[in-house]
Amino acid sequence: MITAITRFALPQPVSPEQAKSIFLTTAHKYQNVPGLFRKCYVLSDDGRTVGGIYLWRSREDAEAVYTDSWKAFVLEKYGSQPEITYLDTPLVVDNVAGEIISD
């Protein structure tokens, strides 16, 4: 499994309520994406940075989404280029499902 962390700076800070409203406009796009187990939308304490923390089956699945087209969409929507960090994720503790998941 792979965890991908995306981050992008905003031209103006947003409140948590504003961020949630913005995030709801794209959340549906991440439903039923092949290889995506979970996406968490995130907002920095100062409201100047947003992004996502994704749990993917593989890096290939993640890279299939983070295309030039996706990067252009992020630039247009948020006003900055996304930064993407990939982390190997050998084990996940899922307290909701009551499971420990390994790849």
C-alpha cells in the first residue's frame, strides 16, 4: 500500500467551514476510483494550505490519478501547483473496521 500526501498553498486563507464547502465540490470524484481505499481532505491550522491524505493499493494506482490534467485542475481550482509525497504503507490499523491491514 502507498500513502500519498498532497498539499497546495491557497492565495487567501479559508475557514474550516469554507474548506469543507470547497472539498464537497470534488469529493464525489474520488468515489469508486480504482485502487483508492480512502481519502482525507486536510486543512492547515492557519487556513493557508489544503490537501489530501490518500491510501492507495499501489503507487501505480495513485499516479494514474495524479496526471498532468489533475495537476492543471488543482492549479485552476486552488491557485497553486500541488506537492505530492509518496510513503510506503506496510501496515494500517483501522479502528472503524476493527482490522489491522497489511499489504
